[in-house]
Amino acid sequence: MHTLVLAANAINLLIFTTGPLASRRPPLIPENSTIGPELYANALPQALILTAIVIGFALLSFVFILFYRAYQALGTVDTDLMRAAEDDAADHPPQSGPAGGRPR
């Protein structure tokens, strides 16, 4: 889990370093500008970082929900114990109810 967050932040930092910081240069070029576009800041790295932050947060939320559901279903998030629960379930298949479905 921590590795996922660390990797996402490292990628964001990598993207951030690709765009030079210019505090006095606006990211947008006025329509009637006489100055060339090379003197203006590039807004693409900031847009990519913002997108990466949103995607990283969504992925982290998904992983948290997945862990929570696994804990609800199996009572643990330990992968060794999860594997043991799968082996136990394979050894003892569920019994069919009167209608051929799962018992309630």
C-alpha cells in the first residue's frame, strides 16, 4: 500500500520536474502578443500532474475498498490466511438448497 502511494508521488514529482518553473511567466499567451511563445510557461506538466493526482487518489480509494471488502468477506487481509480460506472453500464445496441454489 505504501509502495503504491510512494510510486504515485514519485511519478508526479518526475512530471513536475519536466516543466520549468517560471513564477513571472503566465501559462497563457495573449492573442496580440509580440513576445514569442518560448518565454511563456508550459501548462501541460501541471495539467498532467493534476490528472495523475486524481487517478492516484481513485486507485488508492479502490485499493482501500478492496481491502475492506476482503476483510468483510474473509475476516483478514493477510494473503496467507486468504489462501488458506480459499483452500478450505475448495475442499468443502457449498451445499445446494432445495431449489438447487445457495442455501440462505
